Amino acid sequence: MKRIGVISDTHGTFDQTLRDFLNDVDEIWHAGDFGSIELADEIASFKPLRGVYGNIDGGVMRRAYNEFSFFECEGKRVLITHIGGYPRHYSPQAVRMIQSAHPDIFIAGHSHILKVIYDPVYQLLHINPGAAGIYGFHKVRTAIRFVIDGDDIRDMEIGEWPRIQK
């Protein structure tokens, strides 16, 4: 059993609000737009981190992280990218990766809009955790946490907080 925290679009923010929400998870999965390598290192020092670079992440981030990350967690195949779309609206590159990897969970960020959708076409759970940072057009900050326990993906919780400027 693993407790997973999923965030995206931090844009340089990893504050106490996020730390409190993610305190009890075993791993953090970040769907891109960290904001800096220093922020990625800060998150990685807090909890084990898996992530991908996003469109705002520069050269250092792109050398440290990939555009796609594919791995297995508790027997579930997981695919993460930043700009991937959502069911019936995936990017062409995401479609190729989904068709090749056959993930059970597909995570994408970028839109700043939280979505959790089961995709019956590819038989996967699509998760976009929205935007955890304070910069962008979103009205609220969001993050997700859940448990993977064998075949079960359960106890999904959404964190939602006002977007407050520094």
C-alpha cells in the first residue's frame, strides 16, 4: 500500500499549505511546471519525488526530468506528462505513449483545472491535479492524494485553497 500525493503547476510555490496536505503521503508525483530546480529539490527533500518538466521549466529542469515518466507503483502502471490533455482530447504524443505503455493511471497538468475522469477507451484513470501554485489564471489552488493498495485506487481526496498572492 502506498499513499500518493499528486501536484502540478507549482510555479515556484511549495508552502506550508502543501506540506500539511502532503505530510502523510509516501511519494509525491509532480506533473510539471515546477518553476525551478531548487523547488524540485525542496520537494524531493520533503518526500520521494517523481516528476516531469513542464513548459515553463528551463534547461536545467529538462536535463534533470523527462517530458514523460512511466513507472509501476504497487502493480499499477503510471504515465505522467505535463501537456497531455484529457480523455477524447489527448495530445497526439500522449495518445502514442498511452497506446504504447497501456497505463492504469495517466496524469497530466498544464490546464490548471482539476479533473479526475475514468477513460473507458483506454481503460485508465486520468488525473489532472490542477494548479498547486499561486501564479496563473486559476481561482483556487488544488492537489490530490489517494491510496494505491493492490488493485484498488481508493481514498481519493482533493485539497482546495484560495490562491493568495505573496
